[in-house]
Amino acid sequence: MSYELNALEEPLVGMQSFSDEESADSSDVGFLYGSDSRGKEDLDLPEKIKVFVGWHELASRDMWRASVAELLATALFIFIGAGTVVSQSQFVFETTPNMSAVSGSEISSYLPKATPDALTAIALSHGFAIAVLVSGIAHLSGGHVNPAVSFAMIVTGNISVIRGVLYMVLQTVGSALGAAMLAACLPKRLHRGLGAHARNENISPFQGFLIEAILTFVLLFTIFGNAVDKRGSPIMAPFFIGLSVVIDHFVGIPLTGASMNPARSFGPAFITNDWHDHYFIYWFGPLVGGTAAALLYRTVFLRDQRNVVSLETVSQQIADLK
């Protein structure tokens, strides 16, 4: 996750290492809350607005490469995560007696509830996929792989609007691409919804919204605590972020499917045209919960911090250990 805006000439968000002399005070973390790396006294309001919007970044090849990295990582995440759901449902189907006598339209009412083994496999698959993909592209884009993360970073002033919106658009496109890849790899009779999320019939839409908001709050709080806060563990951040996804899945799978990521929900829903309260629960829930966590951590727990560690510095830290 890329979480500190550099000077205008810096090609990638979060790549700068701060020296003691360059460190900002508590109000200097993120340009919306102080300044960029040149110091808040050097930025007047029009320049702050320019940096906030980020039109200048459209000319940066690095930003476009970073955006493509987000697209590819999101596509792979959907393929792996949704693919695990499909494969586990196939296992349940194949090991349930007498299913061959049930017509296609009646299958869903005969299938047993997901087993604890299947829930564990789905949770681990999503968590490990996020950990691997975030670590793989963190040095390129920051490794958001989630529109809720990118939106929270815009709101807290850690990336520009242009960069954040481009990330969100390409993450959404990547999610559709990943679901399409999964559909292309399977005969239609095995699609089983392509792992699309659906609310438990005993959960109201508002409860679904609240569940997704809380689960995403946990995810973003983990991101800020490990990838943003210098007192955290930036080298281990991908692992802890993936672990937060795993534990959220244990709670959320039986209730909402545990999205925490609008892109994870969008791709399968788009390809199958099966929406299930999609925007209210699976877009607004993660966006609200993630932004709330980011604002809380930024305004309360980072107020006394002199600078921020970004995940893009992890590759250099690892290299320094060799």
C-alpha cells in the first residue's frame, strides 16, 4: 500500500525515504494534513489543490505502469479467490449422494451448507492471495488491489485523486477480466455463480452493509497499523494484511460472503449478471468501513508521528538485509 505523497517530481507514491532533517511533524503526514516532502511552508493553497488533484501525474509513465500492475494483480486475485469458491462448491457437489437425480434448477436447494473445511480453504486462499500479490506489486503501485483501499488513501491525502481514481477504475476492470478468465477455464455447468457474493437470507441488507463495513474496517486498520505507521512492521505488512483477510472470512463467509473489496464482488457479478444487493452492501459497505478506519488511524494514532513508512520501501529494506 502506497501511503505517503512525495515531492511533485517523485515518480511513485511512497518511494521516498525521510531523513531526520526532512521528517515532518505530526501535521505533515500527507499533503491534505500539512505538506509534501518540501515542507508545508513551501506550498500555498493553489499548489496543494494541484497536488491533491494530481493532473500532472497523467504524464508519468510510472503511474500508468503502477495502474497496470493494479489491474493484473486484481485480475489474478479474482481468479484465485473466486476460483477457490467454485472448486470447493464442485467438491461438495461431487461428494453429495444422489445429486445426479436432481434437475439443474433444483440443485441449489439440495446442496448442503458449506463445510468447515471448505470455509477454511476459501478463507486461506483469499488471504494468501492478497499477501502474495501485495508483496509482488508493492514496489510498483503500493499494492492496493482493492478500490476501498485506494478510496481511503485519497480521502486521507496519501495519494492524488487522479492516481486513486485510475487505480479504482483499473481494479474494477481487472476484476471483470479475472472473472472472465475463470469462466473461460470452466464449462458453464461448473460455473456455480463464479464465486459471486450473496447475502444470507437471514441477514437484512442493512445488516449486510454493516458487516461489510466492519470487516473492511479491520482490513484498513491493519494496513495503516503495519504499512503506514512507522512503528508497525512494514516488511511483514503483506502477511498481516493477508491474515486480516483470512480472519474476516471466517466471520463473513456465512453472512455476506466476506467481500471487503468491491472489485472482488464486481467481477463475478458482472460476468454472471447476478447482483444481490451489490452496490449497497459490496460497494458502500467496504468504502464506508475502510474510510472510517483510515480516518480514525490517521487523525488519532498518527497525530504524534514524525513520518510514515510506506510499503514500497519494503523491497529496499529486504535488499539491505542480504
